[in-house]
Amino acid sequence: MLRFIIRRVIIIIPMLFIIVSLSWGLIRLAPGNFYTAEKKLAPSVEANLRQKYGLNKPWYVQYGRVLWNMARFDFGSSLKYEGQSVNQILLRAFPVSAALGLSAYLLALGVGITTGTLAALRQNSWIDYASMALAMIGISIPNFVLGPLLVLLFGLTLFWLPPALWDGFPSKSIVLPAITLSAIYIAYIARLTRSGMLEVMRSDYIRTARAKGLSESKVVTRHALRGGLLPVVSFSGPALAFLITGTVVVERVFALPGLGNYFINACFNRDEPLIIGIVAFIAISVLAFNLLVDIAYGFIDPRIRY
Amino acid sequence: MTRVTEPFAVASGSVLHPVNDKTSKLAGHGKEPTEPALTPLGSPPEPPVSPHGDEAIHTGPEFAVGEGDVRSAEAGEYVAGSSLWKDAWRRLLRNKLAVFGMIVVILLVVASLAGPTIIKRVTGYSYDLIPKEETLNKSFPPFRAADGSFSWTHPMGTDNAGRDILARVLSGGQISLMVALIATLVSLVIGISYGATAGYLGGRLDDLMMRIVDVLYSLPYVIIVIVLLALLPAKTPTGQLAELFIALGAVSWLTMARIVRGQVMSLKNQEFVLAARATGVSTTKIIFRHLVPNTLGPVIVYATLTVPTVMLSEAFLSFLGLGVRPPRVSWGSLAADGAQNLAIYPWQLIFPGLTMALMLFSLNFLGDGLRDALDPQMRRE
Amino acid sequence: MNAMSSNGKLLSVRNLRTYFETEDGLVKAVDGIEFELGRGETLGIVGESGSGKSVTSLSLMRLIPDPPGKIVAGEVKLNGDDLLKLSPAEIRDIRGKRIAMIFQDPMTSLNPFMRISKQLMEVTQLHLGHHRAQAYEHAIDMLEQVGIPDARARADGYPHELSGGMRQRVMIAMALSCQPELLIADEPTTALDVTIQAQILELIKRLKSDTGASVILITHDLGVVAGMTDHIVVMYAGKIFECAPTAELFAQPGNPYTHALLRSVPDPTAREQKLYQIPGLPPDLAHLPMGCPFAPRCERAEELCHREFPPFVKLTREHYSLCHFANEVYAQANAKPGK
């Protein structure tokens, strides 16, 4: 197990390298610069800017500098947000996104697993059909449609919840964004749990458990759940990739100052250091999280030996 | 975002083995030479074929019974040739939800293709027509004319510039559909070629190719896609779209490659492949003429899963302003426009949003139905 | 709960009917079964796939999945208590404690995610009220009794770490943990290596005589029942076709089906022998023909057989056969030597 972890941690480095290089390459290859986005500048001004940001050095020097800085976790300063270092922005924005993402996923797990298990245990009953229908709706409504609709209903008509903006954590301002973000995951997890549980409940060892005289609830909780939830665990890895893009949209819709929103703005502004910084950060988080999920899987299923 | 597939069927009678690699590890564990090849969670042994023609006495999965000889007529496995597809088609038609999905999808497709032309004939509005009169340059609610009276001209109302929303929604549908289909095609082409080659050639090359897939799988390279699309200048619309197809297709080919590889690996040792090789058929021909057609089952299923996923991806990219650029519209960009005026003119968001939801809803049901219909052939992989 | 049973028998099954609702119609998996089992006796239930033998055993323990199956009629008396009339809580009390069952495939019948010790402890903690340490020691003890080498070390492991034969031993240990009165073994050796089969059967035999339990052994393999059982019941299409004491069944079968089964066991000593196979295939239980279910495949079938359902003929005190020509078949079997 230890060797597996070490191997995976080591792989993170080249992967990071690839991602960052790709991003940097794309930014450089694209026409235009962060300062041309708005207006045409006088040549002398432009020359000064280039000097200031080291853009007049050959590309490989700049590339090397980027990598070197990254190794020291120094991503430089934002080109757009005057005077703020990328690290500062990261530190400010990350907790927002983390709070959002975490609450959304926990909500999804809670509601999804419960619904899915109930649906599986009461197969073909109204609970089953109703929850699977809802799940289907959850998968079909895009989050950028659901979000505004929820805002329309709860924020602008009923006035129960704030329609946008971030009010710190914990506060009401996280409710609608979290629900919006979690909707599709509730749906997926409910479906996965249902089919996972259905398959497990059909298996021979559940029949053995019943033959031992265990009550149905013990059969489900002690024997069935562990195997039945495995698909949900393995889903959680790739789900994070989903989650990131979902977070971007939700933060946009609700105007939350999280990583996603900063990221999009940085892309539009061609704010290179910020882009690289966020990309690197996200890459590390995703890779680390995937590793955690794999480890968790190894703990839950004793047959997997790394 | 497009990398995660919906691995399981909803209906009770069938469970598609998840594509995610982790659970496929389970199938390989604990196999003993003395034991029949069963899934790790157990299934009753299969009894012999019955004398009644096509019908095989088949172990229905509902029974935890040791016998299980009590269900017949899951004929798929024992009949060769064309009746496999006919069977699947029949099964699909029995599934009312899937049929409903199919009908709605067809209706929406027809509406998107023919709609804009019809509307242009009837009301004179197209998706980008801004009325000359200034009084019409504002957002009307559905079925209302400028003076507030009832009018058939704008069943979905207009946007802030006075453009007809219905025309825009249908045109947006054209774009969304086109992007989804072409991007899926791209991912199919890449995925099938890659996967079939890896699966057939096997050995170190296969190892390497799959390693690459593994690595790519864990990259959050939707982020890269965003960077890519954000940096593209808003050039000619066609140029923009081409990148969009490729970008979206490039994200979803991975799982397709894995599926195809798995299928090819289980097929390549069968006799028809040996026969082809014995008669000197070239490797490329073997892969593409012989093996690939036999992988169509799972490929079709995954393709029907990819289409809505890609559609959703395109939509949110357009919503963020990265996908389809003006003057073209897609459902995503319409939603973005509509979201801005949500408080005052909610119909600007509701109609495109609901149309899109309806399309995805139907595609998902159709996909589920197809999966169930084709499932008996795709036993537990 | 220890009432004296009416005739000193441990188990008495009368008119058991278990039907399944399927897409194809009503499947009568078990259709009117009757048999008895005395204390300390071993009963073999023999039949092809689809004959209803496993459904019978699951019906005894009321483990039939309720949709789509249902025990529609019958009486199953364990020491005088009708199991079919008990409440769910009461039947759960009996499962694992008074009746225990081992299944065909030990690989999938043990929970792959749970330690072996825990799976064993569950039973005694539930039924005998053991606390943890007690249950653990008992589990180790049972593992040793079934012949698991190095039991203490193995107990904390998982099922996938053991071989097939070992896993089946674990299942047996689990089943016998509470010293049940009846052990039902559903094809216990079918999924195992031939060499291991004999070991497992010996183990069951030994434990049976040690604990005084009765055993119902379900199998399709006549070789298995030959050395193990006191009585045999032959099932086909959900019905009992013949029942007799073991030796007599082998020596003098009274039913064409049994006769055919015996013929299909290859004899390594016979000189030139074409392998005999019963022609045709087991019937579709949703659409049984009129008359005798075996008639389509029976060598002696006559017009009567296809028309009328055969009677259950009493041949001797303990030997019955379901056939129009039971007496003839019985007599002929006596005349012919061997098989």
C-alpha cells in the first residue's frame, strides 16, 4: 500500500508539469496579450509593460522562470488585480470554493445514498419510481438553468434566501449554490446506489446472511451496504472533475468570489500568472483527491491489494 | 466533465458492468480453476437450453434461488445473426419510457431543423432579426404584442432587442445538436481507433497506450479546454465551432477507448479472427472490418450516453461565454442571456432552459432504454 | 417449542407448493411435495436442474424471495411446529439455530467484505447470546472442528484468501455453530474439485454423527447420495417421482426416470458402453404438458402417460413411485441384474 501511495504521489509531479506547460503554451500561443484586451497602447507604453513583466525575454527563459517559480510555490502577482499576489488570491478564493464543493457533495451523498437505498429496498414501489424520476430530472436540468430558477423562486419571489453574493461561511448565502451544485450528483449517486444495492441484494452472501436468521435491517446495514456503496466510492474520484466545472458555473451564476469565478475572469483577462496558479492548484487538488479515493477504496474492499 | 459516464441501468432486470476501472478489478479476483466464472457477487448457474425453439431457459437475476430455471424467453444469447438486433429493437419498444424519449427527441430534432424556416415564413422572424421599429426593441412576454394584446407572433416572447425567442431556441437547438453529434462522432472515431488498436495489438503497446489513457483520465483537462476556448479570438463562427468539436470530442474519447479495448480483447481470440488472419487479411482490416463491427453494442450505448453529456458541456461552455459566440446562438448562450434579466423577464431563461432540459431528459431515457435493450449481450464484462 | 412431534419424526413436509409469478406465466417450481425425515437421518433430494430441489430447501426455511415467489400451500413441521405458520420474527429465530443451510458456491456465499471470524460470530451472538470473546473462541473452535489448519490465524482473514474447499468448510462451520437440528446442504460439492468433494462429504458425515443432526442433502449427482444418505427422494418438474431407502432405490428403482438417471451414470467397469443420456431436455415449468411431466422423454411412455397424470403408487412400505407403470418397472428392475 505504501509503495502504491508513493508511486502515485511521485506521478503528480510530471502530470503537473504537463498541465502547467500546456496551459502556459496555450496562453503564449494565443494572439493578444493581457494588456491589449482593452485598448490599443502607444508603442513606448507597450515596450515598458513588456519590460516590466519580462515579456521581452526569449520564450524558453520565460518558460523556465515559470517552472522555477512554481517549484517554489511562487506564482507571481496577478496582472489584472493590481498588487495582489496569486497566492493571496488563491488563499482567499479557495475556502469559498471548498465550502461550496464540500457542502454540495456531502449533501449529494446524504440525500443520494438514502434515496437510492430506499429505492432499491422498495423496488418497483412508488418510492422507487418517484425517486428515479426525480433523479432523471436532476440529471437533465443543467445547473445554469436550475440555479437561476431556484433564485427566481426562493430569492426573488419568496424572499427566503439571498439571490447571490457571498456572505461568509456559514450563512444562508451558501444554500442555493450548494443545492444547485449538488442536484446532479444527488441524481447520479441515487442511481448508482440503487443499482449497486440491487445487485448486492441479489447476491448469494445476502441469502446466506438471511439464512443465518439476521433481521432484514441488519442484513442491509451490516452486509449489503458495504458492497453496494462501492460504486459510489469509485464514482467520487471522477465526480470531482465534474464538480470543478460545476463550481465554475455556479460561482458565476451566484457571483461567488471562488476559484472558479477568478479562473474564468483570469482566462478572459489573459492574466497569465493567475491562470497558471489556479490551474496548478486545481491539478494538484484533483490528483490528490483521486489518490485519496483510491486509498479509501482499498480500505473498503479487502480484495483489492495495491 | 464529460469523462464520467452513467454506468448503471435504472431498470431492475439488468445491470451493466461499470466502466470505471476499479470495479472491473473485482471481476478478476478470486478466480479459481475449479470454480465456474461468476461475478464476484454471485449468480446462479445457468441451466441447459430448453427444447422450445428460440427460447432459452435462463436464470433470471431476480432469483436468489439455487435453481433459477424458471424464466424463459431471454432469447438473445442463443440466436445468432440479425435477430440479435431485432430482439433488441423489440425490447426497446416494450420500454414505454424509452419510446417516449425517442419520440420527443425526434420531435425536437425535426422542430430544430424545420422550425426556423417555418417561423420565418409565418412571422418573418429569424433568430437574429432585430426589428427596425424602436418600439419593438424590447422584451415581450409570451403571446403578447407591443400593445399588450394577445398575439401569436411570439409564443415564447422576445429578448431585450426584440428578437423572437422561439426562433432563437430552435436555431440554438440546431447548433446544440450539431455540436453534440459531431463532437460525439469525433470521440467515437478517436476512441474506437485507439481502443481497438490497443486491444488487438496487446502486449507492451497496449500497456503503454492504456497507461496514457489512465494518465489523461485523471487530468482535469476540462480546465485546459476552458483555457483554450477562452483564448481563442472570436473569429469566424465556423472556425470557432471546429475547435469546439475537437475540444469536446477530445475529452470524451477516453472511456470509449476503454470500452472498445475491452470488447476487442475478448473478441480477438475467437475463431473468425483466426480465420481472417489465416487467410492473410491485414491487421488494419482485421481491426476495422472484423472486430469493430462486433463491438457495436456497447459502443452504441456509450455513444447515446455521450451525446447528452457533450450537449451539456457545450451548453455550459456557451453559458460561460466560451463556446458558441454571437451572432450564433446555442441553448447555453440563450440561458446566459436570459439569466441576466431573470428578475424582470424570466421567460428569457425559462424557455431555453426547459427546452434543453426536455431534450436531455428524453435523451437520457432513450439511452437507458437502449442500454437495457442491448444488455443481455453485454453480460457482466 | 419442544413439543413431541406426532410420529417421532424431526421434519414432516406435507403438500408443499411454491409458485413463481414470471413474465411467462405461473411457474410451479414445487408442486405438492411430501416427505419426512427422522432424527439423525440423512435424506437425499436428487434431480436435474429445474426439478425444484433447491426451491424446496429454500421453502423449508422460508427464504423464497417474495415477489416473485410464494409458498401457496403446505405444511412444514419441525418437531411439531409448522414453520409456514410462524411469524417473521419466529422464523428468523429458527434460521441458523434450529435449521441451518449451506449453499452451492462458497466463493459467493460468504461476504467478501467481512472477516471470517465476524461472520461466524454473528450467528452465535445472535442466537446463543454470546458476548464477543465467547463468540470468538467458539468460532475458532468450530473452524478447528471442520479442519481448517491454523484456525486462529485464518479466522481474522477474508474469504478470498482461502481456497474453495476451505471456504466450504467455513460455511459448514458457520452452519453448525449453534448445533442445529437440521442441516440442509444444497449442492455442497458441485462447485468444488472432485478430490475436495470427497473430503467435504466425509466432513459432513462426521459432524452429523458427532452432533446428531439430521441432514438433507440436495444434489444432481447420484454418486454423492450413494454413500451418504438413508433415504432418497427423486424430483422432477416440481414433483416427487420416487422416494425410497437408498439401497433399494439403487438396487431396484420403481420409476423410469430414476432408472434413466441411474443408467446415465457411466460405469467404468462395463466393457463397451455407449454413454447414455436421457433424451430431450427438462420441461418448461411455465407450460407443462398434460399428463406425466416426464412422458416426452420417457422410454416406456404410452398414450396413457401423455393423457393422464400418474398416480403415486406405493410399492413397499417405504418405497413410492409416481408412474402409471410403477409396479411393472419395479418388478422388471428386480429381474435384471446390476444397476
